[in-house]
Amino acid sequence: MTMDSPGGSWFLEDPASTGQEQVVQRICARVAGPDIGAGVHVASLPLGGLQVWLDESRHRWRFYHRMARELRLSGWHTETGPDRLLLLGWSAVCLSHRARMLAAALTGRLADFDKTAFMAVMIATRLRHEGFPGEELPAEVVARCGDALRWPARLADLDGLERRSSLEPLRLRLAQVAGLEAKVSRRCGEHLTLASKVARTVAGGAMPPRRHTTTPRTGLTERMVCVSVPNLTLSAVKAR
């Protein structure tokens, strides 16, 4: 069944897409945080769509609005009630907004590799000074940089979701979003690979290999790392 809203921007479809309940559960639990996330419940509605509710009674309204904002960013139309959150199908408006946000990420934060390198240097250096185990340093730096980028977690939430629609305009928007998500996923992978390399360099205390490039920012990442790692002698580095 497909139901058009009065505004013509969202559509309720039955049955729900494969994996939708699990995906919504992951999104809402992540937004609610580790303390509240375990109390997130998701169930199907009789005529299609999903309902979400919390065991936690304090600040419930605030959590519902946070969840609704993240679900809308994923492309769904939501309605927030006093005791639960309703997810009522794909929204053309929300899918268009997601496409804009993905495109903005590609030309904005995800285009700035220097910021990721600087962040990785700062995190790795601080952890190293705090005595964090060197062998665990790269994974921790990658995790924190991934949290800062935000999109890795958002894309991971959608694993296993079959996104489909019986309406051609929505199918086109879903395809557009999927294409942009693939680009964002690859770009995030490049950022996290850079963060891992920087962290390994800081953990080892050695100067990273110089990269040859014609861009105006040649060697900026290497310079940031070099001023952050300990000034060890060559024999000390080899001894490691």
C-alpha cells in the first residue's frame, strides 16, 4: 500500500523494507547514547511504518527530537508524539536534503585532509603522552577521527537496509543518495587511512616518508607529524 500525504512529500509503504527495524534501532540507539540506547524499542505499525519508544521517561521528548532529526537525515518522514516516535516512510524532501548534505560533505569537511591529519597528530600525541599502549594507538586514533567525521557511523547504520519504493520519483532520489553515499564512504576511508598512518608514525617516533605532490600544501601533513613526534636518534629508532 502506498499513501500520499496532503503535502505530497512522503509516502507510507507496506511491507517495510528488509532490515528497516534493525537500522532504525541502530540509529536511535546511537543518538540516545550508551546509557539510554539499550532502552530503545522499535516495532512495526499495522498499516506500515514503524514506531519507536524509550523505557527512559526523563527527557524523552528531547531524545525523540534528536532521533527524528537523524532519521530525517536518513530520508524518512517522522512524526513525534508525547510517548513515541513514528516513522512513516520515505520522504522526497528528506531524501533531497540527504543528497545535499552528502554533496556538501564531499566539497567541505571531507575535502580537507589537512584537518584530519592535524587532528590525528593531536590525538595520537596526547594519548602517547598519557601512556596509551603504542600498539593500540592507531585503532584508537582512527575511531576518534571517524567519530569526528560523523559520516562513517551514519553510513554504517544503514548496513543491511534494502531501500526501495514503488514510486519512480522516490526510486530516482534513492539511487542518487546511494551514489553519493558510495563516494562519501570512499572518501571517509581515505581520511581514516591517513589518520592510521599518522598515528603509526607518532607511535613509532619516526619521520614519515616524504610525499611528492604538486599541490601548494606539499608536505604539510609530514611537517605536522614531525613537530609532534619525539626527537629520537637514528640508533634509538632502529632499536625499536
